Amino acid sequence: MKFSILLFTSILLLSGCLGETNAALGETSKYGDLKSSYSEGHAEILMTTDKELYSPGEAITVQFENKGEAAAGYGAALYLEKRDGDSWRKVPYEDLSFTSESLSLSASSSEEQELPLEYIEGSLTDGTYRITKSFSVHSENVVLAAFFEVSE
């Protein structure tokens, strides 16, 4: 009996020391299928990541490119979601809030923004992810996504 308790306690202690936890998944995304580009009239916006495949813990940079002739507005917020079966689920941030400043993506320009992984509790596990961002184009709200994979 003492051996069983000692063994159980040892296993619990070891499992807590084995490294980082996996990032928890939050609620289901309110967005269904999203595109990585938008083109209408003089507006053409493309959203991608700097790579298609990342290792857990590797820095992820999202790129926004305006190939059109009209400027697009956007905010600082970036949201991370993970594919879970047929749906997307949010990967919540811990103790992070984005500023509400309005930014502008000028015609024929591009910008980059790093995903704040340090505010995600745990690490990203293998799977398909997307980063979502809202843009304002011709007074219309457009949500785009940049897709990527995480694999060890």
C-alpha cells in the first residue's frame, strides 16, 4: 500500500515537471470560413504569415499587404484560433488587451505584426491555426485570416 501511494505521488510530481502545458482552447469562433484575401473595387488586401509551418514556441509574424489603390483601416488586435474538427476555437490570451488605436494600411503598402505568444498560457500543439483580423474597407468591416500549421 505504501509503495502504491509513493508511486502515485512520484508520477504526479513528474508529470508536473515535464515541461510546458498545452495552450487551452476557448469558445467556438463566431466566424465560419474566412478568406485570406479581399478584393473589391480599388481595394485588395492579403493577409499571410511569414511561414506556413512552425515549431511550437517559434515566433509567428503576420503580414498585411494592400495591393489596391484604396487605404484600409485596422486595429492592433490579432486573434488566434485552432481548427477543432469542423469548427474553429479561440486560443485565449492571458492578461492581454489590445489598444483601440486606428491604423491605416496605405495603398500599395504592407505591414507586419508579431503574434503575442508570450500571452498564451502553455504552448501551441500540433494542428492547423488561423490568425484573424478586422479591416475597414470602404466603410465595410472585413475579417480576414492567415492560416498556418504547427508541428514538432
